[in-house]
Amino acid sequence: MAETTRFMDAALEEARKAAERGEVPIGAVVVFDGRIIASAGNRTRELNDVTAHAEIVAIREASAVLNDERLAGADLYVTLEPCTMCAAAISFARIRRLYYGADDPKGGAVDSGVRFFGSPTCHHAPDVYSGLAERESAEILRDFFASKR
Amino acid sequence: MAETTRFMDAALEEARKAAERGEVPIGAVVVFDGRIIASAGNRTRELNDVTAHAEIVAIREASAVLNDERLAGADLYVTLEPCTMCAAAISFARIRRLYYGADDPKGGAVDSGVRFFGSPTCHHAPDVYSGLAERESAEILRDFFASKR
């Protein structure tokens, strides 16, 4: 449990760093064999790339580190419920466990929206643990959007 | 109509080139202002990257060309019905029209699976035209998998 908190804290730190860069503050880390092998915040604005969500950037980095497109045995920690694009990428990468912070009823695809992991076209589903650091994850997002208004 | 055929032919050519590289043969092009601004085949194996589907690679390239993460007014041609990940990326990129070849009942997310563009968490849906060069798109895939057996 202490480990889980530590990894989620690292994802929250990535979210905060994303906010400092003017990006929607969502952060993610990939954990393999008890250590963080990739960490990323949202980079869509910086890279002019709608696919550069924190989860996608972290998964691509983890695949480069392991030299394998499949991340079997790896766990992903992310501050917000993954969207439809990221849920599918998580499935394709064969992520073992997904830990996420705040729910995203408007854009999420795990416990909201298309609930991809339970759909017939999903061929690998991670174990899902939600609500970790939920309040803090949501607050970082709320503060960011409040400061933009 | 002749234009549509020309652009779909370019996507098919990308699919054939992907097969030559040993990749699952799917190809895509992005068209803006009447010309192809990005074209790509599937590169998941080469890049060790599960997110490197033809559509994602083409969208990222088009965003780099236009220096804009939003591809409003751009059309995407792809040989196979986009998967859940790609359908969401197409939505995020604000693609105007989606033209696709063969259906993909096992992995598609447009007219199969989660039918993302009709779901409440989809906030932009392209106009969809399906069945273009359907037979040829499917044949390229069938031949590829037959040769692997």
C-alpha cells in the first residue's frame, strides 16, 4: 500500500509539472519490477499532438525502455480516469494493473463512457483500481481550469 | 469521386508498403485543401509502439505539417475501420470526414464495437464514408496473414 501511494505521488508530481507547462494537468507513471520505468505528463500543447496524453507518452517511453511493445507485467498509475484512446492503448500494451485517481464522467472510458475494458472488442483488460489520491488528482485539474478563467 | 479513389489508392499503397516491412498492412493518408499532407502505414513493430497505428502516425504527421493539433477541415482515408484508440484520436483531432475501406468487426470502433462516434463521451464526430476499396483493403490483410501461417 505504501508503494502504491509512492507511485501515485509520482504521477501527481507529473500532473503538477504539466500544469506549470500550461498543459491540462494529468500525470502518469509506468511501474515494472517494483520501480518506475517511465513517467510523463500531458504534452498535447507542447507537441501539437492530440495523442500526447500522459498515458500514451508514458507507455511509449516504457516500450522504448523495455524494447518491447507489450508491457506485460507492467502497471500504470494515472491521475485521471483514462479516455477512450488511452484505455485502448493500455489494452494493446497489455498493462497488468491500472491505478487511477479521479473519475472523468465526461471523457473517461473505464468506469464511464464506453467502458472499453468490458466491451467485446477489448481483447486484454487490466485489473483496475480507482479512487487513489482522488481528491488531490481532481483538485490539480480544478485549480488549473479555475486559473484559466 | 475520382479524387476519393485517388486518395484511397494512396492509403492502399501505404498498406502494401507496411506489409513489405512485415507490419500488419493498414495504410492511411490525411488530406487537406485537396492534397495529401501526411501518409503512413502501420509501424507498431518497427517502433515497438502499440500506438503507432497508421491513423495515429498520419495524424501526428499532419499536425506537425499544419503546426496545429486540431485538424479541422482535414479528411482521413484509411484502409481498415479504425480501432477504439484511433477513433478517439480522430475525434480529438477534429477530422472532418473519415473514409475507410474494410470493416473490422473484431477490433473496429466506428460501425463495430463501441461505435465511439455515437457515444455520449464523443465530443466531435467526423462524417463517415465506409466501404471504399473494401475488397482490396481486406485482400491485402488476408494475403498478409495467409503468408504468415
